[in-house]
Amino acid sequence: MSQYKIAILLPYELDTGPSQRYRWEQWAGHLEAEGLRIDLVSCSTPAIGLARRKGLSLRSAFLFTKRYIPWMFEALRAAWRADLVVVHRNAALTGPPIVEAIIAMLGKPLVYDLDDAIYRPPEVGDNFWLRLMRCDWRCGFIGARSALVGAGNPNLCDYMRSFNDNVVLWPTTVDTESYDLRAETDEAAIPVIGWTGSHSTAHYLEMILPALGELQRELLFEMLVIGAKVDLDAHGLAGRCVAWSAATEVALTKLIDIGLMPLADTEWARGKCALKAIQYLAFGTPAVVSDVGMNRDVVIDGENGFLIEPGGDWKPALRILLGDWSLRQRMGRKGRAHVVAHYSADVVANTIARDLRRVLEDSRQDRRSGPA
């Protein structure tokens, strides 16, 4: 079996951004086991990432500008040495797809991968200058120049088919070895309703905090928010918000008895890949999620959780789960089995390895054939 070298261009620093952590960083080891040599190349650095997380716009812009030219040479050198180049979302943190255009002109097989509707402006924190720098048109530009496009959900696949006929579904995954089934909880313990995410998605959780406050005045539970700071006190909610870290993510998420994933019914939200729901179910935790986009593929209503229609009432489904410990256990086990079968890293990475080899073999055949 030929051993090919794959350069994977990532926008964020390693072990930080969930988008690339649960896709290429996680898949790399599985692809190596399939005989593909993987070279991960990140645009961002820990210093840039820290400045971005702290909201230090001027400092992050300065550090990114300083990093850009050295990174460009690093990315192009890796691409030149590789047999195939994968771009996840976009090679650079922001700006036009210059590196991608050069790689395409060099004739290197290019594969594009995206897991969000990044061709749309985000729902919060957007302005003219951000749109100008972000270059939302780059998705179509890169996709049209790629031999293959991998997308994280069917909605993204449909959009990218406007630019490329060769589009495949690569769902976001979890490593089911580390995301193992959590220990069965004590039936008498106070249940925990939880949410995990980032500050950029916390506004979805805030949409249902009033309902959770009302519910907690009826039934006993604790609230756990991982990765973002929201005002629980304003809604009379007893619970805590804890910072996210890669070291504590698994242990903290295992504390959740009922996982939440609210979304608005927007094109941006329909581009999401249901990572939160996949994480909960992987641990054997039932999920209550908005009936939006890929959520309905991951959560089977009444089997491993509940789907709530946009604008619907979350309290009835949560009352059912809070009041029935046995149901939570049964739903959780079904959820775990569903994730192992369809959203585990090893299963999906096998498909990706096959797809990448197909692109490489087609490229080799084209070079042998030469011009007509």
C-alpha cells in the first residue's frame, strides 16, 4: 500500500479550537494507522489564541500580522512536500484565501473541509470591518478549486455542491475510547442539567435560561455550564459556570445527567454539526436539543433524548427526564450505541482515509495520462 503524505492546514493553534480538535486533530492518528503520513500546520499560535480569547483585538491583530508571512512560507513548504493538501475551514485565521489559491495553481490535489456555515456572517459580534477581513466568499472560492469537499452535515453539503460536484459527508466525531460510558449514577443524587460550549455560542443557552429558572422552582436539579460565563443568578438558577480546558473537559462533561443543545432556527445554526449532542450521548447522557439541522440526525426523539421545536417549551421534556432515573439510563445507553456506530472517530476516519486515497489515485492517474 502506497504511503502518501498529507499536509493539513488548520487555522487555530493545536488542542484548542473544538472545530479542528474534533475533526483533523482527532482523525490524524487514525489516518496514520491507515498508512497516511500526516503533517498538521497551524496558522495561529498560543499567544494569538490567548489574545483572541481575552478580546484583545489590537494585540491579536498585531501578532497575526507578524505571524502571517512566516506562516505562509511554512504552509507552502508543507504543501510542496505533500502529495495532497487538506484545508480545514480556511488556511489562515482570516483574510483572503491566498495560500489556497497558490496551492491550486501549483496543481497539488486540494481537499476542502468545513463544519460550520462560515460562508454566512455569525449571528452575534459582526460588523462591516469583520466581514471585510473575514472574506465569507472564500468557501466557494476554495471549494471550486478542490478535488473533493468534505462537509460536516447535509446542509453544508448542499451548499458546497453549488461550487463542486464531488462533495461528501464527514460528520464531526468523538474518540469513543476516551469518551467512554460514564459510571451509573446514584438514583438518589441530585441530577445535573448541563451545557458545554464557548462564549460565542452561549447566547443559545441564554435563550432558555428563563425556562430553566422556572423549572428549578418546581424540581430539584443543579445547573452546570462548561466553557462560558452566563448569569445564572439573574434567572434564580442554582449552579455553576466553569472554565473549559482540554485537561478537565471529559471529567466535567461526565458530571452531566441531562445535556442541553438549544439553537435558533437560522442558516448559521443549521450549519452546525451537533457536537454537543454527540459528546453527551457518547458518555451515555441523554440530550435535549433544538430540532434544528444535524441535531435531528444525532438525537432520535424519544429514544436517546428529545427534540424541541424552535420556540417550543423545554420544560415538559426536562420534567420527564428529571423524574425518571431509569429512563435517563436507558436513553443514555441507546445514545452511546448510536454514537459508537455513526460518530466515532475510528469509523469516520476509515471513510476519510478511503476518500483521500481515491483523490490521490485519481490525481496520479491524471498525471500519467498527461494532456489529451
